[in-house]
Amino acid sequence: FSVREEDLDAVEAQIGCKLPDDYRCSFRIHNGQKLVVPGLMGSMALSNHYRSEDLLDIDTAAGGFQQRLGLKQCLPLTFCIHTGLSQYMALESVEGRNKYEIFYQCPDQMARNPSAIDMFITGTSYLEWFTSYVNKVVTGGYPIIRDQIFRYVHDKECVATTGDITVSVSTSFLPELSSVHPPHYFFTYRIRIEMSKDALPEKACQLDSRYWRITNAKGDVEEVQGPGVVGEFPIISPGRVYEYTSCTTFSTTSGYMEGYYTFHCLYYKDKFFNVTIPRFHMVCPTFKVSTARMVKSFMHPLEYKIICLNMLWSASALANCSIVVLPQSLLL
């Protein structure tokens, strides 16, 4: 359903800020989602972590409009009910943000100031942000798995073939598990292992072990070797595909991995061989550091706790929660 112009005008009056024209135009076509799964703006899944971002309807977005320090005059565009993660759009140029810039919030864990929020930038305007995402979906840049859009980026050159086996890699950055302070950048990667359908039946084999060489932006190298992959020892036969997802972290904003798998032949069990894993790079998005890192030093302790409580109430309101459990430290 679309949204009437008078309803958008009412939202502007409610929040006291003008909505950008490109954002208003999008509501003439579609009024987003009301906290459902899966979200239109992509999903991500690991063994113990799931994220799916809804493109918020105008009423939910307006209800999550922020006036608190750290996110002043920011409007949520997306929301994940599993992680509480949102992408925000700055409606004014305040706190170091550019007007209409879009970002993931990232609390500064070292500043001891709840208003110190770093930002991973995802767009410079609503039009650029949204069309970039849509282009990746319609051109196959993001895979659709079990009817969900997964935001893995695949470099077409990140492919290696050893004999009849081809290995390709896609990667993704997880802002909800990352931080700028302290530097901790979390990435997930999805690996596809495929044997050519034209391979001879006797080429069937089983993966025994993996070897990784992991290099961060400083040139520090870590080597990892172990049995199988994610606890499995897949059998690869002609035409068969095996895919799995894993993750890694860096203390630098970028890094890369490369390595090989060791297989043994099923028909000739004493025959072992290595299959190359192509080098793949992981780079975190551009980020901005909070302008409020030192504010806590000048705060009265009661003022600090009030800001913390406001953050909790804002998050619960956006998730439509009726109960908020307060940390004991805020009650003392």
C-alpha cells in the first residue's frame, strides 16, 4: 500500500524535520514492512546468529525517530527484531553526520558514554542507498537462499579450480558484531565447493581437512589447520555442490584469507590431494568516529544514567516491547 502526501506531511510535523524527497517518493509506491520476517533489506545467518532487516513503514519509522544525544535527528530506515539493529538516516547535519547520510550505529565501547556512537556508513542519500541494494538483488549480486535475500558479496575473480573441483567465496561484513572502539571487525564468508558434472565417477572424493593463511592489514599472519569444515566431512562427486558458512574477525579494518582443502579419493583411499581456496578480501565499510567520546568525563553520574535509560526505552518502543529489564548498574 502507498502513503498519502498528507500523511507524510503529518509525519514531518510530528518529528519536526523535513523528509528528503527521494524517501517520500518511495512511500508513493510501497509503505515498507511492520516488523516481519524475512525482511526486505536482506538477511544473514550463522550457526548461533540471525539477522533479517525490515524496510520500515512510515509510522514505525516515525515512532523510532531519535532526539537523544548520539543519534540526534536520526530516523530509522530498517530494523531487525532479532538483533535490534537499525540503519538510520540523518535528517540534519549534526554530531558529525552529513544530512541524509545513512549508517549503522555502533556504540563506542571504550568511551563509557552512551551518546558516543560510531557509525558504519552505508549510503550518502536514500536514493543511492536503496537503488544500490536493489541493483545487487536484481543482477544476482546477492544470492536468494530459501526465499531470503542474503547480503553476501561475490567477487567474480574469487574462484579457483583444481582439477575437477571449483571453489568460490562470497563475503559479508556484520556491523552488529563489530566495533570501532575497540577495533573488532566481524566478517562471515560463504564457500561453494563444486565438482564438474563431466568428471569421471572415480573422481568422487571426501574432504579431510582445511588449511588457512589469514593476513590482516598490518601484514600479521595467522595459520589455522584442522579437520573437516564446520564439523563436517563432505563427499564431493560429479555435479555435486557443497556450501557452508563460517566467520572470522580482524583487529584491522581489512584482511584476507587463502588456503587449501585436503581430500582423499573414495576409489583410491590412499590417494590424497589439495584443492586451492582462492584469496578473498574482507573490508569493513567507511566509518565515522563519534564526536562525543569525551563527554562522559564532564557528566554528572545521574545524567549519564538518564541517557542510558532513554536509550533502553527508545529501543523497546521501536521493537514494540511492553517490558524492559534494566541493568542493575542503572538502578544503583
